[in-house]
Amino acid sequence: MKHGKKYNEAIKKYDSAQMFDIEKGIDILKQLAYAKFDETVEASFRLKLKKSHTVRDTIVYPNSFGKDKKILVFAKGDKAKEAKDAGANYVGDDDMIEKVKGGWVDFDVCIATPDMMKEVGKLGPVLGRRGLMPNPKLGTVSQDVKGAIAELKKGRMEYRADKAGVLHVGIGKMSMDGKKLKENLTALFDEIVRKRPTDLKGEYIGSLYISSTMSPSVKINTKTIA
């Protein structure tokens, strides 16, 4: 892969083959920044999984970042009022289902109460391929509408390992101080460890790298994450 001049200059600033402790790794990453915008910082895990394994869930970081998400809630009656009071951008039942059927997707995430899922499930052709279908495992099918909205507003993020066991997820912005990035990365690492498949033997986390939107990656020694 060919890289630009600034990327090639950045990679000369450190030993890219070396592993660093979490604090040093974040310090180095900050020194590599050259973009003129506030880059997203990502963590990339390589997990040693079997084909039958799935590592997927959501996390609410100690330190939120990113833009506010537009939230759509499928709910009726008191739960619809609860959603509106909690700050959902769009709330409805059959009316919203018809709107989405027509191709409207001007929202970032949607929540549904359990009683709505029979009809919401029919929106698979629209929501499914965009990764927007409410899912009880991700907390987006819930009777606790207020709590689900509150977590999303705090910055709840979904993570999921692909078929090769690689998991990419944002942990912050380059403008955040190193302490906050460390706290978020540590929280994510603990969460990934918690999701280890119960029947998996041997090594689980093969490697961990951090990078920003434009920068080279920095390898982190996972043994330094307490």
C-alpha cells in the first residue's frame, strides 16, 4: 500500500515494530498526528477465535466523544411519551414504520419496545443492511426506553469482531488528553476480556494496535493494561 509524504514522515518518528506500554503508546500516537481535523482514535484487536465464536456487544466509555446521535424510537402510549421526555429525536409506531418502509433513514440508531418488534422486524430490508435493526443483545430492544436513550446519549458504542477475529472500534478523539484515552482503552480492553468465549482454550488476544484516522498504528503491550 502506498502512503503519502506526511504518513511516511510520521512513521520515521518511532520504531513501528516495537510494543509499547499503554501510556507511552498513546503519547507516541499523539506525536504522529498531522491531519488538520480532529481525528478519531481507534483500537484494533486481533482475537484468536473459532469459527463458531462471536464477540459482539456495546460499551459506554468513561469519557464520551463524537457527535450526538439521532435516535428513533418505535413505541406506543406511555412508552412513546417516555421516549419523547428522554430526548429521542423521533418517536412513533405504525406511522414511523411506514415512513422507514418508504426508505427514510435520517437517524443513527433506533430503539424498539418488545411489543413493537413483530412489525419492526419486517423492516429488515431497510434497517438490516444498514446495521440499524434493534437488537436485545445490544440494548436497543428494551422496555426501559429512558435508560436505553440515556446510554446512547452518553456515547454507547457497538463493537463486533469480524470473521477473521479482527475488531476495530473508536476509543476517542485526538483532542482528548492521554489520561482519558487510556481510561477508554482500558475499559474497552476489560470488556473484550469479559467477552472471551467460555470454551476457548489458549491465547485469546493476539495483538492490539491503536491508530488515528490518518496515522500509522502503534502496537500496545496488552500486559501493561491493568
